[in-house]
Amino acid sequence: MEIIVNGAKLIAEFVAKAVCAALFGILLLLAFVITAPMGHESFYGLYRYDYLLIFAVVVQIFLLYFKLESWSEAKVIALFHIMAMGMELFLTHPAIASWQYPQPAVFKLYTVPLFAGFMYSAVGSFFARSLRLYQVRIDHLPSFAVMLALVVASYINFMTKFFIADIRLILFAISVFIFWKTKVYFQLQQHTFKLPMLLILLCLAFVIWIAENISTFYQIWLYPSQVDAWHMVGWGKLGSWYLLLLLSLVLVLKILGDRQRDHANPKHWVWRLK
């Protein structure tokens, strides 16, 4: 019986921290659902996407004011927001049209409503908050130079794949090679647990894929094949989210923590929060 009780406590703490870490993203998804009836209509001169922008800014201020998010974490999120908007502008350009935002907006930059960057920021926010809430330590973390080269190549490939060969399979293989030994240690109920980094990234990619299906169902954005009738987003998008998660992870790790020699084993490198 004691084992069951302790197990329930561990699961409850894990879920509670996960919800807290993902609070920004969860609130955005709820806003997508609640604002769906607004459609293309204007309300007091603003549209659905504009109200989503206002909502996202208010939530961000709320998190900072009540110290649920640190200023360092906010800086990471802002940087990711800017990088994401650059990618969005390219991929939604009519000449590329990987996806589209089907509804009007007052606050937008060319083809992209300004709230769009906050969807990517939610991923950065989750990583940043998780590191602190779970007291994360990472063992066998590759050098930042290697990781940075991988994520820069991934970011560029998102755009160059329309003109030259798509090298994502090579990028997947490189990521598996460099993160194969990487382990993530986290704290629950004063116990330390360990999971492979690759497994965590794959699970998170799946969660984001589910969120993507919810978002497209409520017409936040649409892929070309979904314009006439909605259907589930293809499984191939898991690979895109996996690479995007790598980008977010490297930004968060570089800004919020330090990679140091493991005192117990000088051949190993570990990462800890600053």
C-alpha cells in the first residue's frame, strides 16, 4: 500500500509541475478554443488574432508579475519569438505557402499575425520553467559548438529545403549520434530520476503534434491540404517539431545554465542551472 501511495504522490507531483511549466501553452490552447466562434468577424475594430495577441501579452505579464517566470526565462522566450517570426514570414510567403493564417488581423507583419510568435515562445517557456521546477541536471551534454551547429543547420534547412535537397534525415542521424549518451536527471519527492534526452524530445514532439492538431482544427493556421476540409496533421510533422525542439532546447540551455566538468568523473560534462 505504501508503494502505491508513494507512486501516486510522484505522479501527482510530476503532473503538477508539468502543467505549471506548460501553463503558457495550455492557456493559449484554451484561448484558441474559446475564441473559435469569433471566426472572421470584427469586434470593436479588432479580430480574433488580435485578441489572442492581447491575451498572450497579458499572460506573459501575469507570469512575470507573480514571479512564475523569471526575467532570464523571459529573455529566452523573447529571442525564440523573434527567430520564430522570421521563419514564419518566410514559410507563409505566397511563393512558399507551407501554411497560412486564414483569418484577418490588424496587428500583423505581412502574412503573419503578431500573436504567432507566442506559440513558439510557449515551447521555450516550457523548457525554461521545466529546468527550474524539476531541478534538472544533464549528463553527457555535447559541446555547445556542436549543438549550435546542428540547430543552425536545422533552422536553415526549414527554409532551404524548398530550393535544395532536404537534409533532415541527416540532421536526425546527427542528433541521435550526439545525444545518444545524454541523460536528464530531475527531482521528484526528494528522489532523483533519470531519462534519456532523446526519449524526452520524442515525447515532447508528440505532445506538440497533438497541440498542432487542436490548433489547426480551430483554424489558428491551416496547411494547404486542410483549407477545403480539416484532417489530422500528418505524422511527418513530428520530425519538424523534433528539430524545432532542439533549437529551443539549445537556446534555453545556453542562456540559463552552465556546462561544466563532472567533478566525480572529469571525462564527463554536466549541465546545471546558473
